[in-house]
Amino acid sequence: MDIQEAVEMDGGMGSSSFLDHVSAGFPLQGIFDFAEGEKSSLGFMELLGVQDFGSSLLDMVQPPPSTAPSSSSPNPTVVTKIESPELLNQPATPNSSSISSASSEAVNDEQVKVEEQEEDQQKTKKQLKAKKTNQKRQREPRFAFMTKSEVDHLEDGYRWRKYGQKAVKDSPFPRSYYRCTTVSCNVKKRVERSYNDPSIVVTTYEGQHNHPSPIIQRPSLAGVLPMNNSVGSNFAMPIQGTISHYNHHHHQQQQPFVNSLLQPMNLPCNYGSTNAAAFLHERRFCNPGPALFKDHGLLQDIIPSHMLKEE
DNA sequence: CGGATTTGACCAGCGC
DNA sequence: GCGCTGGTCAAATCCG
């Protein structure tokens, strides 16, 4: 399974290529993919419980100029996409449109295309599935990270127990299923490798942690990790990896689900690193706290300066 | 010995 | 209805 397929599972990646962005030398090789958009104005960040940095990060993660027509202009197509009939071809929720308008700042045309294609491909599955699962399984919001890493199971500050592994169609790499080991925390994640680029690990999180990171709580780590001031957050960015976010519409969950999205969350962090330095970077963004990315100094820790958008 | 991992079986959803 | 696939379960196994 390649990345497209991998993500397609969650986001319905289409024929175009998210992976192209990756392999094309995307500076950060990172994309926040606010494909689902069933959220408020901060999209992924809000999903992650990050609320204070406004659109700066969203802007920041825009692709390089080659793929981003205009770094400063909002992208209306996102809204179009999000509110496309495909997506709304589900039992409409009162919050759908308002939430979906959210992430428009964060993505560019390329991303929108990808997202549209994903959704096109996935819409039928999702919607049909949603109808059926509406009564039974409650799907949690999902988002996926695409991370360049040599290790499959990336350290994200939480403890996971593997509960399954499946061979994935069209991919030589199996998909692993993990559950948060914390009792009463039903967060799951799936980890799989892109077969187009085996160095890329696709990690898909499902659900929200209802507890602090056990690693953060460790004194030894706490002393090392830069938890001071404004860098606190519930979320971490993969340093070298490509980030793809798919906060799935699980419309079958309707209102309760939407509400959950709008709540501050203690979502997992994802790390694309295997080295200590990167881990420290990552941890800092994983720490609970008010403001994330208050200054460019922080941003520049992880984002090339040219990726930073003037605010 | 307890917790984590492995792995085959099972189930549900979906397309044909 | 059948087969394929994703997702989960749970017994067996591994490991510290």
C-alpha cells in the first residue's frame, strides 16, 4: 500500500499525490491535511486541543511556493470541497458547514485537490459505512500523520499496546493496530508503512486521550523536556515527516461527535524522529499548555523559515 | 509472573 | 450470496 492508499483508508486519498509532495522535496515534508473539515476554524490544531495560535501554524505549514499559489490568500476551494455534495451527502448535521469552513487557511490548492480526490474515493465507503456503523460502532475522529521514520512505532508520549496486525492489500508492509494502554482511554492508532516510500510511516490516530501523557509525567523526562512558557501544547509535529491529517467525518456520530471535536483534547503527539534531539522538539509540542507557536523562534525549530508566513 | 507481542480466527461492511 | 478487506479478539508466545 502506498501512502495514498494508506491515507485513503482514512481520508480517501485520490490518484494524485500526496506522496508526490513528499518525494518532491517538500521542505518540511509536512502537510497538515484538514481534509475533513468538520471542525471549527482551527481544524486540525483545534482537534489537537491547540487553540491559541490562531492560523499561524496553519499558514506555516503551507507547501512551498511551487505548489502554493499564494501563501497569503485564503483558499476558498477548501470550503467548496468540504461542503461538497459528497461530504454532505450524509445526514446533515447542523454543524457541518460551519465546522467545515475551518481549515481553509491551512491548505493550498494542491492539498485541496488531494483532499477532494480522497473524499471522492472514500465518500461512498464512508457514507455507507457510516450508516451502518451508526447504530453499532462509534467511530472516533481520526487523523493521520505521515512521518519519515525508520521505526514503525513512533514514540508519541503515550503507551500503546499492539492488539493486531494485518497484511494490507497491495502493500508488502503490514498494518499494526495499537491501543492506548491507559484504562478508560480508548484511543487507537494504526501504523503502516508506505510501500512507495518505505521510509514513510503512516500513523493514524483514532480517538482522544483522556489522560496526560505518561511519559511527560516522568520526572526524568520532565526535567529534560522544554516544557516552559508558550510552547506547551497537546500536540507535536513530526519533525522530518510528512504530516497528514484526516479528521474524519463520522457523521453517524452526529452531534456528540462534533462536540467532542470542539473540546480541548489531549491528543497524541506524533514523532517523526528517531533521535533524541528531534524527540525533544517533539516533546515540547506535546506538553499541555496554552499557547503553541507563539513566536517564530519556536516555529523555526521545526519549520524552515521560508515556510513561515508573515502574520 | 505479569505485561506486551504475535498471529490465526472471527466478524462486519462493501462490491460484484 | 459470495468473496474480499479492514478491524478486532483472544489464545499462544515472548520477554524482562
